[in-house]
Amino acid sequence: MDPAQAVRVAVITLSDTRGKTEDRSGDRIVSLLEEAGHSVAKRKILKDDSKPLAKLLGELAEDGSLDAIITTGGTGIAPRDMAVDVIESLLDVTLPGFGEHFRAISIAEIGPKAMLSRATAGRMKSKVVFALPGSTGAVTTGMNQCVLPILRHAVSLASR
């Protein structure tokens, strides 16, 4: 992939309570991607359930119309927060620095509660995957300071 071209992204919101009209975090991801010149090729809202998420991620990993996947929600420590466990079980390569950077920035913004986030990233087949928390503030921070600065470069490396 040419590092200057737009990245084609799937956005997945994980929530037991949000529908399309209440998905402010998903909307924020879409808005920030489009403002940066990228395109949202697919968008889904799933309940916090590991099997549908694993199935969808497997399908998206094979989808030639996508370059990257961004999820929001399910990254905490509540019993229903399973996104990170599912995503990391499917990754071929993990990017520990992503979560470390996200938490360092978040600690400066919200204090020690940031340590409760398990935001993560990695490569699944030729797709770059980013898992962000579900709050709109965390999504804004994660997109602006973690995802968008590296998205094109990460996709160009993952698709070689």
C-alpha cells in the first residue's frame, strides 16, 4: 500500500446498550477517520459476546476491501469486557507499545483510572487492528494521539 493513500477501515462498536443512534464513540471514530482522509468501508455494532466478535474479525481479516479494523468498547475489566481477549487471541503480531502509549496519555488526562484500560493493537493477517475503550473521550484521545499518527505507516508495513 502507498503510505499516502486513504486507508479503508472497518469500525466495530461493542456494546450491550448502544444502538446505531446512541453510538457516539463509533460516530467519533468515523468522523475522525474521514477528516483525516480515510474511508469507512464497514461499520457494525455487536453485543459484548466473544463468539460473534471472533467470527466477524475472522471475516474482516479475509476481506480484501479493508486495510484496518478499529473497535471501540469492551477493553475494561468488567466481566463482559472480552474484546481484548478475543482480539489478542486472533492477532499474529501484538503491538504492546500502542496500549502503553494510550495509557500514558490517558493517565495525564484522567489519572490512575487509565490503568483500567486494556487498549491494544496488532496485526491480524494483513490487517492492522486497534482496540479502543468505549467512551467518546477515550476514543478521541486514542484516535488523535495513537491511531491516526501511525495508521498509514502501520497499514503499509502490514500489507507487505
